[in-house]
Amino acid sequence: MCLLAFYLNPDAGEHELYLVLVNVRDEFYTRPTQPAGFWEEHPHVIGGMDLESGKKGGTWLAMSKKGKIGVLLNILQPDEEMLPEKKGRGFLPVAYVVDEEVCITYLEEIRSHRVNYNEYLLVTIEFTSLMEPKIAYYTNSSSSPPVSLPPGIYAFGNSVEREKPWPKESKLKDMFTEVVKKYPSVSTKQTLVDELMTLLQNDTRYTVDDNMKRQGKSKSSAFLEKLSAIFVNIPESNYGSRCHTIILIDGSGNVDYMEWSRPENLQQEDHNEWHANHHKFQLEG
């Protein structure tokens, strides 16, 4: 299950960080995936891509040079509630970043089709104007409308209840907040990246709370215990943290898009083999 945390500061100066974003993608090790890059059909969009049959072209995270980011997090459901005939959720962030539609309008639109998908949480960030960013999210796990948020520090995870995050999501937010407050400047961004990667590789197992147990009632207690870490590695289930993404944007609109991904079919306990991928570009005004 995926994790997201970000800090957005619309008052950032030229030498300060405007956006710091981290994402963990948990997935089956055998699922075919294209590493992050600019997309041939949409050259203003960068992101990894799902290559799974029937889901090809979807994504878990993508960003547009025009100032839009869409991040998909799946909500954990009991196996018997997961319906294979439902539409692929990975196409939801794609449709958002490739088009011009503003975030809250797009989220209202997909809300009308909520029953067509297994449960998800979609987080949208928009900064077509750096001074007037927009943040909004929507989950189809309830009948509630999309929610807009002011700039700040946020974390999102896989809990069915936004008000009751899993312990690892709360821990991620606490540690992320501490790190970004220590290194708000462009001059210290390499140290920031190093500390964020240490955070994302944290395999400490946190509490499996009642909410997580209810959502994962079809899973074994051993599986849920391993899922309770920020960095997930469950080789016996062929599942774990496959991809880490860090996005940094400074007050002048310069972007560092960094991705570390594990090779497909990696099933051993050792999780030191990662493929690094770093793109630098300027936001388009």
C-alpha cells in the first residue's frame, strides 16, 4: 500500500523550497512497470507507468510541467470486496495531469463515477500559479465530497478513514515534518534528499491498529505486521515497496524529479538493489 507526504510553501523565496514531496509505491514485485520519464503521448507529463495487461498506461504518480501533480493511493479492502471487473484506478491521475481541468472540478467529476472503481484516494496538487496553489483530495470509500486544503504539511495513506490514519502514516508525517523544517533551503537539498531516503527506507514495524485489522481482515496477522512499516518487504507474498519518488521545487519553479525503483521479480530479503532516475526541468509558466 502506498504512502505520500508533502510540504507546500507558497511564500518560498528564490533560494527556498516551494514543494517537497515523497511517495512510496508498494506493489507486487512481478508487476511490469516503466520507470519515470516524460511520456511520448504527453511530453509535458513525467511519471512512472503501469505496464500490466488491462492497466497499461495508468500510474500511481505523475506530474505536469504546467504545474499539476496527481497521486493515487489504494485503500486496503478485504480480498472478497476487491472486484476484478472494476475499472483501473491508475487512469485517474493520468486524466488529471494531462488535461487543463482544475483539481476540484476534476474530483467532483470522478465522484459521479465512484462505484466504477475499487476503493482509492486521489490527491491533487496544482500550482499553475506558484502564489496561488490548490490542494484537494477525494476518496470513493465514502459518500463525502472532495476536500480542499490550504498549503502546509500533509501525509496520506491507505486508511479507509482519513480521520484515523494508520500509525505508519502518522509516523511518516512526524518524521517528514522534522526533516523538511531542518532543511528548507535549496543549498541543503542534497542533505534533505539523503535524510528523506533514510526515512523512506525505514522498515520499523509500527502498530497494527483496529482500523487496519478491519480493512485487512482477509490477510494474515504476519502480513499486516510487515505492512505496518513505511518500507514494506514481504518476499513470501512477492510484494513490497517497489518505488520511491522525491520531488523538489524551488521558489523559481526549478524541479528535481527523483525516482528509485526496484527491478521486477526481486524477491530476496536484500533490498539494496535500486535503479536511480533523476530529471531536472523548469515549470512552464
